[in-house]
Amino acid sequence: MSFQIKIFKGPEILPYVETLADMTLEAFFEYPYLYVGKREDELSYLKSYALSPSVSLL
């Protein structure tokens, strides 16, 4: 098995925002968080990070 680590910065993150939002909602829905969030809120939150040039995603 092999994998690659890629670093995305600022606007390079935008193509992945929807997937990240879905993953976040799924992860925090489970115990112990039991968080039921709104996809629109997650998208807005993540897009604000993606628009910052100083943010990185691994």
C-alpha cells in the first residue's frame, strides 16, 4: 500500500471543500460528539478558510 501527501494552500483547497464538509459532518455525527450540523454552514466555514492564502490542507 502506498499513499501520497499533498499540500494545498488557500484557493487550491476550494475543489475539496464539499468533500471536506461531508467528512466533517459524518465524523462529528458519531459518538462522542453527536453533532448534527448543516452542510451549508460547513461549506461556508470551510470556504472562508480556503480563501485565506495562509491556510494549508494536507
